[in-house]
Amino acid sequence: MTKRRKPQSELWVTHEVDRTEGATARAANVAAAKSLAETVRTTLGPEGMDKMIVGSDGTVVVTNDGTSILARMDVADPTAKLLVEIAQSQDQSVGDGSTTAVTLAGALLEAAEDLLEMGVHPTTIVNGYRRAGEVAVDRLRAETIDVDPTDEDELRQIGATAVTGKWDDESAQYLSRLAVRGITEVAEGESVDVRNLTLRAVPGGSLRESTVLDGVSIDIGSSSTSLESFSPRLQDTYEPATVALLDAELTIEKADAVSNATISNPSQLRELQSYEESIRVEAVQKLVDLGVDVVFCQKSIDDEIRSRLARVGVLAIERTRQDEMYKVARVTDATLERSVDDVSSAALGRAPHLERRTVGPTELLVVSTAVPGAHLSLLLRGGTEHVAEETKRVLEDCLSVVQLALQGQTVVPGGGAVEFSLACHLRSYAAQTDGREQLAIDSFADALETIPATLAASSGLDPLDTLVDLRARHHRGETTVGVDVIDRSLADMQAKAVFEPLAVKRYALSNALEGATTILRIDDVIAVEQTGDDHRHDHERSGSQHTGGYPWAIGH
Ligand code: ADP
Ligand code: MG
């Protein structure tokens, strides 16, 4: 590696820098990004391998999810960090396809490495990749299959594609059913507000005990919400429940004059105590008179008030998280009030059913909804905490794809079928292209083929034979044929109902392209000793050129 030390001579550099330039910089960047992509690649698809990530603090996470892996790896290399950004942006934008995007970016870089060795200029590669990317994204439309958003079976099948392989087939179908039920119940037409869907992973139990709860669930075991008082009059179930929501503390409001008073003799103290007592009695009596069964309080509740409430059978829940307060308000149609004084019967909410339920190691409070479809909770169960959390991650993917499908998005065949079809299309496009960009377009096609090849390898098929067979089938016009990783053969993905939303594929393609070309364009890596001032300087020098959503990249 050619590294040279630069003196402090340049106008805008006021300190020493380490600098790697030209081909050396590019080769190092490509190698770093490629090796990270390789780690993620082997998790692709239903038969992909899991990775165990052991943190420096001893925490262990077992996952198959590209974004989780990258987010948890302690990636020091700056270019490898670009891959982390690819995965994150994929997840944030469309919710699925992060492994595909990172795998494609890695494959594009690997193919570029060969071209660089052959003496193709990086700019030619970047231009060729850009053209290929545009052609591929355009072509994607032609590969789509329409879905009927009202066909729940089809939605379930799409959801199942996002989760197959993480568990056995029946479990995947089971979870996909939960996801479709969750999404369709909170959907209003095509619009889905996922905030109305709470995903809650609780360790213990089996996956099949996962269920949909109609309403809001509050984890009393792990949230700050506490239920300390015990009284035989407190019920586990209220049917229906009248609820009051307090936005502040539930405590005695001391008048300034009283709280600042200096108590000089026992009779004054008694007077103060009886004053406070009367306020407590009044507050409790008011709630009882209003017929309140449960009080949710955003802050703490005076111990004495809580135990008085418990004695009269009113459940008092303190330190309820703000978002949970709002959810309860929504499902019970209650209004948040500042104090007991402000609570009127119009501010109260009603839940058809409110229940304290022990689930695994924790206790949940389930507030069912009076407004149909206002809120649903998906309760996910699974052996250990790791398994339950992984179930939650996978279900998030499932929910995203079902949501996209429901919103009238069309789908493309999965199992590498669409990538292979795009590759075929690009090869014929390359043949009509003059100059060295042709080579880059062909390399783009090679990179796309790594998706079916990886799926084949993961299920024990020979990747090369699979590509040869795929070519024969696609040339015969069977463009929806892909790798059936479950049956370990080639199959028509449309017949098998292995679909993925168009948006996921389109974003994965452009995301991978953007990431790979950004890395290829860097020919200078300068390590700067950061000071606030110099940082601003650098920005001024490079200008604010657009870097395609990569704020850390150097604009060209
Ligand atoms: P990503 O993070 O990219 O979504 P996944 O591990 O979820 O990665 O794998 C997605 C890939 O697996 C897609 O190419 C999808 O078409 C493929 N796939 C999913 N289910 C099946 C199946 N039953 N048969 C074949 N391929 C499948
Ligand atoms: Mg996926």
C-alpha cells in the first residue's frame, strides 16, 4: 500500500494527514466492502445461514437479517460502512430486501475488480453500470405480475415469501396470516398507518402461541409502567372498563401557602396532615363517583392515593409511556386531563375488555379497542429472547411487503427469477452497445446472476448448473422460472406464488448501484485529524454537490 505522509503545507490542511491514493485506495476500498458483503450474502433466502454476532460486552444475537448483522458488526472500515448504509436505507425505505441490496453491491464491486484488472477505467465502469442500472429498472416493469389487494390468500403468500425459511413452512404461513390480519384490520382502504400496529416479542412459549390482540398491549413487566398495589378488590379483568387518563402526576396539590408554611407545633402538623388526607379522599371519591375502573397516569402516583384506589377496586397504573397513553386514548376514545379535578365523564374512555395477563416472564395489560381497527398488537412468542426478537425482525419484513402489496403495488417473481430475467435482458442490450461500457453492462448482468446462484448454493444445488438450466428455461420464454429452494429444483415462481413487491426489488437495484458506484469513484482516502473548524472548511471546499443520498460521500 502506498501511503505517504503529507507535511502541513497545504492551505486548508492544518495538521498531518494519512493519505492513500489512486488504484491502491480503490483496491483497498473494493476489497473491504466485498468481504463484508460476502458475510451477508450467505444469509440470503429461506435456506440462508444464520450469523451469531457476539458483542464486545458479551451480548449475543443470532440473526439472518442483513441489516441487523451489519448494524451490529463493529465495522471500522469507512467504505465497508457504506454497505451498512445501503442495508439501513433499504430497510427504512421499503422494509425488506437488505440482503439482496448488499449482495448485489458486493457482486458489482467484485465484477468491477476484474474489469479494473483488465485495464478498464473506473469511469467507464461507473458509466456502464449506470446505463445497465437504468435499463434494468426500466425493464422491471415488464416483469411485474398484478396482485389483487383484496385477495387475502395472495397477500398471505406474498407475506410468506418474506418469512419462509426462517421457520418451517407451516409456521411461516401462520405468521404470514397474523401479519395479513394485522395489516388488513388497521388498513383504511389502501392506507395503512403502521403506528396502529404494535409488535411485541415476549420470550418463552412457542411460535404458534403468537397471536393478534385486538387493542393496545402494555408491557408492565419491562416498561416503566408499574402496578405495585395489591388488593383483593382489584380485578384481573374489567368488562367493560371505564378509564381515566392523567397527563401529569396523581398527587396532592399543595397550595403554596401550605407547602411553604413552617410548622411550629404538633397541632399544625395534624392540621396539614388532615388537609392532605381530605384531598386524597376527595380525589379517590371523585374517580369512584365517575365510575372509573382504571386510571392511567403518565407520571407517578402518590403511594397513599394508589393504595386507597386499590382498596376501592380501582386499578392505578403509573408512569405509563406517553406513546402508550396516546394509544389507550385512541382505542378507548378518552381525553387526557391534567388533574383529577379536570376529569369529567366526557373525558373518560371505555374499553370493552381490559385485562392483566401473565405472558411468559412478563405481565401485559391488554386494553381492547372500542373503535374497530383502531389498534392491534401482534404478540410474538418464541423460545429465548433472541428467538423472540428475531421473530419480530422477520415479521417486520413480512408486514412491509404485505403493506406494499395491499397498497396496490405490483409484485415480481422471487427465487432469483426476476434477477435472472433482467440479466438476460442486459446481455442482449450489452451486445448492441459499443465500446468498453459493454463490458461493464455484462458485468452488471453477472452481478444480478449472483442472486439465483446464491439461492441455489444455499439449498445445496450447484450454482453453475443452476445458471445453465435457468438460461435454457428463460430462453424458452419461461421468464418466471427461478430457484425453488424448498424443493431444491427450478420451478415457476408464479405457480409457487413466490412473489416480492416491485418496490423492494427496484429499490434494491438502485440502492446497490448507488453504493457500488460511490465506492468505485473514490480514488483518494484522506484520514484527517478532526477538529470542528477543519471539518467546516472541507465542506466549503468540496461544495455541496449531490451525492445521491450518501451524505458521507465526496461529491463529484
Ligand atoms: P432480503 O433481506 O434481501 O429480503 P432474504 O433472506 O429475505 O433477503 O431472502 C430474499 C430472497 O429469497 C429473495 O430473492 C426471495 O425471492 C427468495 N425467496 C424467498 N422465499 C423463497 C422461496 N420459497 N423459494 C425461492 N426463493 C425464495
Ligand atoms: Mg426478506
